Amino acid sequence: MNYNSNFKNIAESYLFAEVADRTAKYSAANPDKKILRLGIGDVTLPLAPAVIKALHEAVDEMAVKETFKGYGPYEGYGFLRDGIKDYYKSFGVEVGADEIFVSDGAKSDLGNILDIFARENTILVPDPVYPVYVDTNVMAGRKIVYANANEANGFLPMPDYKVDADVIYICSPNNPTGAAYTVGQLEEWVKYALEKGAVILYDAAYESFITEGGLARSIYQVEGAKSCAIEFCSFSKIAGFTGTRCGYTVIPHALKKDGMSANKLWFRRQATKFNGVPYIIQKGAAAVFTPEGMAQIKANLAVYQRNAAVIAKCMDELGIWYTGGKNSPYIWLKCPNGMGSWEFFDFLLSNAQVVGTPGAGFGKNGEGFFRLTAFASEETTKEATERIKKILG
């Protein structure tokens, strides 16, 4: 027996585990200090009442023989897939219900989708980047090349035609930087993918935070994208399902190569390794797309959007460069006074008792940058920014 030696090539500690460990040690040594957490991208508001009502109704159904549900469809129940299809239509994108696959979250699918691609494929990811994109490919022993995201390009790298890639990861609005591509910018990425015969894995988990026109809600707003892109999305950020777990992946029928359909490959993979999302959870997720559900969810999103604006205003007042703050729950700031990412983490924790996420944990181009999130309460966000202004103003 041999273990997968590729695990030796990833960091022993996941980024957020290191953040939690340092925070716990500081708290233990300073029990009198109130720590404010603007670090991990977890929501704090409860599920919408419409969702809770649907969950309760589904639980009751499971107690009655006539409405009890056992194994469901591998790709998800039709009522939820139809709801997702209609949601896409609300911002002008047509996808078929049979192109939608319900899952337990975008994070799982972004890693599991690699099962349908050959190991020898070259992977292109932006740097800095959500760690899952890199770690899952390192675990599989794939070659990874990077698109440099930096201050000069607003952390929105564009394709370099001198670089060859087979699988391309794009996240917009981006985690961790909060930067978001326009439809026009994504047109260039689609053109690049089609020219290279590559596939784009498009992470749209934060699309619900977009408020400005011209920014992409879906890569399928770009002509030709259905021939070269798979889109991943999640109920975690739009509806607070981080602890409830539900997401979906869109794989168009047009995405084919060498007579093989990505849609059919993914269905076969899911049928082999996945037994579907619980009926109860899918009923709750479907309630998100009802008029009542959407109104309640938009009210929750507005809280996080106000928090992001409060943090952005703080950075403006301090003269600190940042991306995000609009169209995203993340603010990606340049560490003041030339500090490194972990140096600023320790400085902020020790002097203001505020926890964020060091940019260095997202890649080499993240060094010297720092991520704050808008997912805390409004009271916590305001208090945290006041503390930051006090030590940096």
C-alpha cells in the first residue's frame, strides 16, 4: 500500500485552519479581549423565513408514507432545476434544466469535476486564488500555470496567448480579491479558450452581489461560452446555505470533444460517486426562487452589501488601496506601511483584536495584501472599522 505522494506538495495546514489557530492562541492568552472576526467567508444571518417554512414542510412530508422520499435523482429534483433555470432567465441567460446538476456545494463540484478530465491536462489558475483550485490539482499531480493578478491589472488578469492551457479557472466576483469581470473581458477569455481547445471552469458563487451594469452574472452571457465553459454556483452566499449545503453546476450539451459530452460524463460520474442532495434541502433551496424567498434574501444580501460599503469607506478614509467593496462581500486591501500579509494579520489582531485573512495564503501575488469580509453583523463591522481607523489613522 502506498499513499498519494502528491499530498506532500500541498501545505500541511489549510489557510483558514492557520488563521483559526493563531486567533485561538491569542484569545487564550488574552481572555479579556473581545475579538471581532472579519476573516472567513461564512454568513451570519439566519436562513430566510420562506426557506425555513419549506424545510419544515419537507420534514413533515418525510413522516408520511405517501410523501416520503428515498433516493432522489442524481442530478437533482426537477422542481429545483426548473427554479434555477428560471433564475438564470431573470438576468437574460437561457440554460436547460437538463444542463443543471444539483450538488452539496460549489466547493465540492470544483474539486470533483476534475474526474472527467485527463490527468495530463495543464491547469491555468489566477494568482492569488481560492486555494481549492490549486490544492485539488496538486493532489492529482497535474501541471499548474498561473495568470498573474496584481495591483497593476486590478487583480483581473487577461489571457496570455503565449501560454497554453487545457483547463482554466475563473472566479468572478473573485474570492479573495472582490474584483469582477465585465462581459467584455470574459469575451476575451472565451475567445482564448476556444482557440486553445480549453474548458473554463467558471465559479459564479458571488454573482448575487453584483449591482453594477456591465459586469457578468454568468459566463453564458458571452456568445460561444456554452461550447467551452462549465459554471458553478452555490446557495451558500445568495441564501446563507453554508451550513445547509446546496449548490449547482451547469454543463451545456454543446460542450463536447472527440465525440464525448461533458454533460454525460458528469452525469455518469455523479451516478457512480454521489447519491444526491437530500430532498429536504432541495425543497428549502427551491424556496429561494419564490417571490417571497427572493424578497427576503435580497434583504439579507443588503445587510452584507452595507457592511462592504462601511469597510470600503474606512479604506477610503485611511487612503488604503483596495479592490472589492462593491459587487462583492470581500475587500482586498494593500497592507499599510509595507507590511507583509501575516505581519499585518498579527498587527491587526494584537492592536485592534480584528481578524482578517492574509493575502499570502491565496498565492504569491497575495503577499502584501489582506482580505476582510462583509459577513459579520452590522454592529461588528462598524466596531471593527472604528478600531482599524484608530490604530491606522
